[in-house]
Amino acid sequence: MIKLLGLRHSIYSRIVVLACLSALSITFVLWILTDTTISRANQIALERAVDVDMAGLVDIYTSNGLPELQDRIADRIALEPRKGTLTHYMLVGGQGQRLAGDLTRWPDLHASLSQTGKIAVDRNRHAYGRVTQLGPNLRLLVAHEARDLNTLRRQVGFVFFAGGLIIVAAVALTGLIAVRRLATRIERLNTAFRTPDDTALEALSRHLENEDEIGELTRHSANALARLRRLASANRETTDHVAHEIRTPLMHLDNRLVKTLAATPDPETARRIASARSEIRRIIRMLESLLDIAASQARRGDRHGLVPVDLSEIAQRLGELYADSAEETGHALILDIEPDVVIPGEEMALTRLITNLLDNAFKFVPKGGTITLALEAGPRLTVRDDGPGIPEGQREQVFEKFSRAGQHPEGNGAGLGLTLCRAIAQRHHLEITLVDTPQGACFTVTPETTT
């Protein structure tokens, strides 16, 4: 089943979120512009209406005098407001006495300058008005208020809010569909890189018809993975062939030495032949170790072929096996193994890892020393001893090929045991570490840390 990438980790999901935020921002900006335009248009309409109303009243006064003006103001106040607009008037004499109109307080506007501005109708209502001087002792105020402006603005705001939600939902839905398709294609590539087997490569080959950038990347990836598989296969075949060509003559040589040893009565000659046979077996072991290291390193990070393995069962079995040997060599072996520690891996390789660590400890710990094999969930595998330990100056090179940490009285070994342990650990997404301890050496195997 294809695993969709989460919002925090998927660049495509982030693009969708950014698109939704952009759509929301654009809708908000458009609403602000529309609201501003409505307010401005309403203001212009009020100014025009006030000017027209004022001009009509001035013309009435000029043509018919003050009584006619008072009657017309009273008629206009009496009319029902149309389109939600209310008109207000105030006609005052020279002493400030109100002669006509519904307003009772003259605003802070100068009639001689024919000023305009916002006036208070009552405590909660305002209007736009203009004042003018009709005569030496006569002033006129005309004001209009647009009571339905807020209603209109709320309606427009609701339309933009609903429209914005619809747009964001449409962008999110379209983006989600696109993300699912892109995630499917990217996951197909990731699967091929995680487990570059025939099934994954075949899945890539079936989806090469797209001509976009990801389709081109898929083609290049499929070709590269197929080429790498061919190179790896050729390398393994060459390595196996070389190993066979080297191992076979050595085995033949060893068989000849066995026959020569059986037919040689001279003890000195027999000793030298036996020494040569030991050297041949050492070379064969070193060759096999090098091949195992190369194979493990070549498959580092590759989860193909890993199956659930009971590491507790392996450690317990090896611990019991080495406990018998410890009695013969004079060592004390302590087992502290937590049950049911299961990890994906290769049983033979993990067995080789624990065996090499125990062999290394038994080799360097003197008779009477103590070796501890511990395992806990995580996993965390520990092999600790109270022997001479590893000199501080050699701890950095302890996992390198042909490195011999410390001195062993027999002086044997090719210096490949810990190198193989590290290669096997890395193959299983683990890391092996030499831990500083007051006495002896302590190796831990834990999951790889990601940076």
C-alpha cells in the first residue's frame, strides 16, 4: 500500500498549503478592495446627493423666498426615505434660532465657507452634510445618511467569505488529488531505491509513459538502477570467480601437503609442513573474511533479503555454546539476554557478528577474566570484558582492515574481525561502537543514528 507523505515532510503538500493560503490571501485582499470601493462609491453618492439637494433648496429660496423654503424642507422631511437613505435639514436665523428642519444642533462647520463633513444625527447615528450661507442672517444645513451601507458591506463580506471558502476547498481538493498522484509516483521511485529488486524495477518500467519531469526522472532512475544491478552482479560473479580460482589451488596445495606430511619421517620437515598448512588455512580464512566484508558493504542500507530474526535466540544459543568453552579456557562468561528481541536481518550474518565479538574477547582476555554478553530491546547488544583493553592511540583504527588492536601472545589473526562486524552491522542499519570503560573493552551494537 502506498504511503502518503505527511504535510510536514511532503514538498507537494506544502505547495498545496501555500496555494490555499495564497487563495485565501487574494480573496481577503479583494474583499478589502471591494469594501473600500463600496465605501468610496457610497461617499461620492452621498456628496452628490447632498450637493443636488442643497442646490435645489438654494434655488427655491432664491426664487420664492424664506416661507417657501421652510415649506419645502418640511415636505421633504415628511417624505418616506427611499433606498434606505434618510435626509436631514436645519435652517437657522441670525441669532441661531432654528427656523426649519429636524436637526437641533448646528455642527462645527462654517456656513460662509460652505464646508462639508460628518455630523451627528443622534448618539449612535451620523450623516454626511454640507452647510451654506443663504443670507446675512440665514444658514442652511443639508445632511444625508446611508443606513443600509453596513448591511451591504456585511452582505458583500459574506459573499467573499463563502467564495473564499469555496475557492480554498477547490484548491485543496485539486491539490490533494495532485499530491496523491505525485506521492504515488515518488513512492514508486523510493521503493525502487529501497529495494532495487526485479519487482520494483518492473513497476518503474510500467510507468514510463509520462513525459513530464518526474517521468524523465523515473526513466533515468530505472536505467541507473538496472545498470547498477548489472554492475553489482558482474562484480559478484567476478569476485566469486576470483575467490574460487584462489581457494581451489590453495586447497589442492593443502591436500598435497597432507600427503607429503604422511610420507615424511623427518620431524623438522613435518613441523614445517604443518606450519605451511596453517598459513594456507589462515590465507583462506582471510580471503573469506574479505569477501564477506565486501558483500556486506555492497549491500549497506539495502533491506532486500532481511527477514524477522530472533536476536535473543541467537545470542542465547551462542552464549551457551561459548559457556562450555569458557570452562575449558578458564574464563567466566556472564549472559544477560532479554527475550523476544526481534529485528529484520540475516541470521547467519548476525551470528557471525556476535561470534567475532566473543572470539575477540576470549582471544585477548587472560585466563580468569570475565566476559559479559548482554542484549536488551532497542536492540542494544553489548560484549564487555575486563581484559587489558585497547590502547587509547589505537581506538580510532580498531575497525579498519588489517588493524590489530593490542598485543596477543600468539600474534595470529588478520585484523579483519571487527571490520567484518562493522560491515555486518551497517548492512542491518546498526552501528558498532567502542565504549570507553575504566577496564577492558566494551563493544555495543545499536540502531544507526540519523542526522
